[in-house]
Amino acid sequence: MTVGGRRLTCVVGTRPQLIKAAAAWPDLRARHRPVLIDTGQHYDDGMAGAFFGELGLPAPAHQLGVGSGTHARQVAAMLDRLEPILIGQTPDAVVVFGDTNSTLAGALVAAKLGLPLAHVEAGLRSFDRGMPEEVNRVVVDHLSGLLLAPNVEAAGNLAAERIGAGRSSARVLVVGDLMQDLCAATVPAVRDEAAIRGGASEEVRALGLRTGQYVFATVHRAENREPAAIHAWTRILGELGQPVVLALHPGTRQALDEHGSVLPRRVHVVPPQGYRATLALELHAAAVVTDSGGVQREAAWLGTPCLVLRETTEWGGTLEAAGGRAALVGRDLDRALAAMARLAPPKRALAGAVARSATATVPPAGAGAAIAAAIEDWLGS
Ligand code: UD1
Ligand code: UDP
């Protein structure tokens, strides 16, 4: 740790934010004095607690214990509990990650207290305001003083909104994708087929999975918890011609239960998995089916064919750069089956997965180091 480094308060609260904070932590610690505040938006051990140990994150300086609720109640509780802590801490800057309600709350409190605010994963846009995350992204970007964009496309979106231009004092920098750094560092440990059983939960181990002989799926977007959507995507999963391992977010599990949904026979629901186990399941799968921002990018970096259960994506550039092995299929069965036949045809899927998993290499993006340096520079200027 650098003596005299800046005092940074990193506000996290959900699974992907713990993963992003863990990816940045070694670089933040090397140059600054970071602490975590966990809003407690995610609270099941498999959605939150387990990642601290697995990814080497320190215990949070404060656990707000906010939990679930409507968006207004959840964000209001975060604002209420965060404000006195930030008043007491007076950090040199507040750092927020991604686009969740915890990101929004951290940004709002920092902005209202006049604390410098840095946003990691700035500038992403799906251009769909019906998505709760899009609302969060737009607000947080317009409040931030340092906008750390994962790619040029995201920086372009900020320029289009005049952020960092004209009389705005905001600074926009392209720093790369933190999740790519963690994926790059982890991939050597999951090349062996044994990795799909090694760190996985008992429910996954019981399935006796083999490379290339299953599909890995995650579903959690709000739009995919509606009854008609559930009906459509469960049908898609049942018709892919492979057993499906569905690592299910507890909110989606609750929605399935509420609607009395019966899953097709070859769809195996398993609990949320750890980070390394998930990466292994993605790498060794014949294909990935997901609506997750993180999982679709990981599939792209790993070279695994990916069907995205959405009509839009804020990660178009990442998916294109991966060579067209991903397709947006919404919840349309015909599109999904056509994409599966094109990207992971039965005759090639097994050999493709075996070859890919044996040789997978992901180049690091260097985002952690770029973020730590950018913060130092910005606060020093
Ligand atoms: C949140 C983010 C989303 C992100 C996702 C990552 C918002 C608006 N959404 O969605 O952008 O992609 O996290 O996973 O911030 N639940 C549990 N246990 C938990 C957490 C949640 O049972 O540990 C259930 C509760 O029923 C809760 C529901 O999941 O009502 C939804 O949780 P919430 O935190 O509101 O949003 P996510 O769907 O997790
Ligand atoms: N992930 C995980 N266990 C799971 C499902 C996902 O560790 O059971 C990881 C995944 O590998 C990726 C991150 O969680 O690194 C993505 O988070 P999530 O899908 O919850 O949110 P999003 O990226 O859509 O915001």
C-alpha cells in the first residue's frame, strides 16, 4: 500500500460488483487506501458472502444490510444508511461500479455531499429506458467527475451526451474491462475438464458433466421474470437438444415458483455458483444462454457460442470483437434454434468445446492498473 495514497470508498452491493471490486482491488491497494461499503443488496451467501473469501476481498468497513425491496425502498434505505457514513469518512473519492441500485445510491450520496465521484464501467447504453439498469447508468454518468469507460464505444456514448465536453469538468477515460482482467487471470485454472466439477456445488457435481455435452445458462433480468417471458425462455432451454445447467438467481427462482412454472426435463436448476466454477462451466459448455452482462462477455472472451436472451445489449462491441459467436435472440424460439444451429451445430459442438477449453487464453485488459492510475491523476490535478 502506498503511504499517502488516496482514501477511496468503494460502494458495492451485488454479485457483479463484488467481482469487479475484486478485480480492481490489488491495483487500488497498490496505489491508494481503499475501503469497501457493502449495501447488502445481495445477501445470500452464494450471491455475496462467498465471493469475499473466493476472490480475496477484505471485509467491508460497513455492511448496510439493506436487502431486497421495491426500487424506491431499496435505494431510499441505501441513501439513508450511506449518508452518515460518508459524512464521517470524508473520503478523497467515492468509487462506484456498474449499473445497479447500489451504484445509483453510492453516486447520489457522493454527489449530494460534494465528494469526488468515479464511475467504473461508465458510458454503457442499451438505449432501452425500460431497463432499470439503463436509468441507473444515465443518472450515475451525469453525476460522475471521473468516467472510466470499458471501451471506445462507451466513451463515444458519453461524448454524445456531452459528458466531458464543453463546459463540463468531467473527465472521460477508456481503461478497458475489469472483468476481462479477472477472466484472464482465472482461465488457466479452469482449462482442465475437472474444473467443471472441482469448485462447483454438489448439485453440479451430481450431473457428471463432460466438456461439450451440456449448455450453461443464467437468467435474471427483470424482463425475464415476467410470466410470458418465463414461458418463452424455459421452452427455448428445453429445445436446445442438450442438457442445460441453469445456475439460477434466487429472484428468478422465486418468479418461477410464483408462476408455478414447470421446467423441461433436461433443464437442471442448480444454485448460484462461485466465480471460478462459473467460468469453468462457461468454458467447457457447448454453448451459453444468458441475459447477464458479465456472462455474455465472459463467453465472448472464452470463445463459447452464446445466445443472449435479450433484444438489446450494451456490450455490442465486445461481442463483435469476439468474432460473431454470440447472437441476440430475445425470447424467440425460432431465432434461438437457428442461432444454436449456426453457432454450435451438433456435429461441431463437442469438438469445438474440447479444442477451445484445452487452449483457452484471454489477454488481460490492464483495466485495474489504468483505473488506479486514472484516479491518482484526477485527484492530483
Ligand atoms: C441486481 C441488479 C442487476 C444486476 C443483478 C446482478 C438492480 C436494479 N439490478 O438485480 O442490474 O444485473 O443484481 O445479479 O440493481 N434475492 C435473493 N437473495 C439475494 C438477492 C436477491 O433472494 O441475495 C431475490 C429477492 O427476491 C429480490 C430479487 O432477488 O427481490 C431481486 O434482487 P435485486 O437486488 O432487487 O435485483 P437483482 O435481480 O438481483
Ligand atoms: N456468476 C457467478 N455465479 C453464477 C452466475 C454468474 O459467479 O452462478 C458471475 C459471472 O461469471 C460474472 C458475474 O457473475 O462474472 C455476472 O454477474 P450477474 O450475472 O449477476 O450480473 P450482470 O453482469 O448481468 O450485471
